[in-house]
Amino acid sequence: MTRFIPAVGICSAIIVLSSCTTKTAESAQDAVPDKEKISTSKSDTEGMIWVEGGVYVMGSEGDFAENHEGPTVKVEVSGFYIDTTEVTNAKFRAFTDATGYITIAERDIDWNELSKELAPGTPRPADSLLAAGSLVFTPPTEPVPFDDIRRWWRWQPGANWRHPYGPDSDLTGKENHPVVHIAYEDALAYCDWAGKRLPTEAEWEFAARGNSGDSQFQWGDELTPNGIYLANFFQGEFPYDLKALDGFKYSAPVGSFEPNSYGIYDMIGNVWEWTSDYYQPDIKKQYAAMGLKVCRNPLGPSSSFDPNDPYATEKRVIKGGSFLCSEQYCSNYRPSARMATSFDSGQNHLGFRCVANKN
């Protein structure tokens, strides 16, 4: 979803792939774009872990999967470093202190730009609704239909990474929580400062799976094996009755749950995470149509399109689900799950982590 204004509602093929242009993986060339090729010194990789590349089955056609997760395709990714945790408030503050960077949620909305993502003729809202702000989860007090997310999301002026629930909130005691209300541009700016980059969807999913193969969840095929909660997601009747049986009502400090087999924390749940891929719902079908045995280092499509939000100019793939994922509404606490989010969107359950190439 993009920037949300109550009076407006949710605002809103040729593909250029890495080596998914050849007939076999053996003849493919590693074609990470120049802008993605970065030099990473040993000191730059503090707080990261090396993930050896390999071949895996990307996507899912399982019982929990949505249509845009399949069909499954065999993918190879090269090795990369990845942050062991989501970027925290403390780390993001170090970035803003060093650079003076102002996030999108801290800037007033440019109606001329926003109107490009809306249906023609959409009326301009009041100036007060164009003030800087972001989306904040606001649970209703009783059951509601699931056909309108405005029943549990509100546009909150003054909400941003420093004030996650609005101007009267702050980060006291949340220094080690994942930073949220981060738009795509904000994540890129941090990555550039840190000498890193955002993961591709293929890299992210490979890292999230660990050694779980094609299991539905990162840890197997049961969501809560032996009644144990292994990630931060929604328990109770969505969206009004959040029971917090996993110990956390909203976000959790990073590393609160056991890492996956690679030693990476919170790839599932807690907050959604940006990837560098443009969103198209049928990208796996496009991969499969190429007839490749293995698709090497796919970079996703060269442009985005979301049929549910056709006026949106740019959407990227986010992964991992969040503390709001519920089996009643969405079961996106799985490695293959994906969602389309507008590049200028900020929400209090959306953050990121970085990756880096080896020297």
C-alpha cells in the first residue's frame, strides 16, 4: 500500500533478469548490476553473516500459498553477507545523526506526485491530510469485515521512525527494536551510507529458508510445533483481539527468537522487510516460461505492476510478514510469502535489513 489518506483511501512484459536469459545455468554469467556491485571490507561486515550460495526451490504452491508465490522455480544465488538482524532504531539513528537524513514519513506529502498514483479525477484532500505522517495499526474494539483495511489502519500525522505511534510516542526502551516507517528510498539511503545494499527477493528467500528446504515455515511444516512460538506474529482474533501469546504485542527486540539454521534472526515475523525487486504478481510464471533448468541470481522484473492498484507507479516486494500476520487474514509468516508495497510507503510494521557482496 502507498501513502494512506482517509479521504482518499489506499493510494496507491519484458523482464530483464540476471542470467535468466540463457538456456542453462552452466552457460549463465553472473550479472549483478554495476550499481549493486559493492566492495565490502571486513570491518563493513560487522553484524553480518556469510551465506554460502546455492540452488533452491523458490516460491510455493502449498496450502498456505497465494497465487503470486508460484509456480515454484529452481533458482541459484551466489554467496552474500546478510545482516543477522533487522536494522534497529539505534543503528538507524547513527545513520541520521551522521548524515542529517530526513525520512519520507517526516516530509510533507507532495500532492502533485501522489496524484499520479491515483485514479484520474481523485479530489485533492485538505492540506491537513497532506502533513507528514505514516500508517499506524489501530485495532478496532470488535470484529470487523476484512474488505477494508481502513478498519484497522489509520493515517497518523506525525508518525515516523522517531515517533512510531504518533507525535506523543518515542523510542524510549525501543533502541533494539527494528526501525519502522521506512520507505524504500529511506532503506536505500541507509544501505548507501553503510556500504551495503538491499537483498533481491531470491537472496532474501534463500537466506530465510536456511536448511528448511521447501517446508511451509522456516522451521518446518507446523506453525507452532509443540505449542512453541518461533516468531513474532498475530495470535487471537484479527484484528481486534491481539493476545500476544508469543510475548510481544507489537514489534519485538531483534533476536528475541531463535535464529534459523544460518544464524539469522527474525526473517519471519516482527516486521516486513524491503527487497530490491519490483513487484509483478506473475514473475514466477515468467521465470518458468523461459524454460531454464536453473535461474541464476534473478533480479526480478524491470518494472512493477500490481493489478490491485494499477495506478501505482512503483511497487517493490517486501518479505517475511510481521507482528500483524494472522492465519485468519494472511499467513505471510513464511519464506515464500511476498507482498507488493509502494516505494513511498511507511507503516509501523515495515523495516529492512541489508546484504553485501564479498570482496
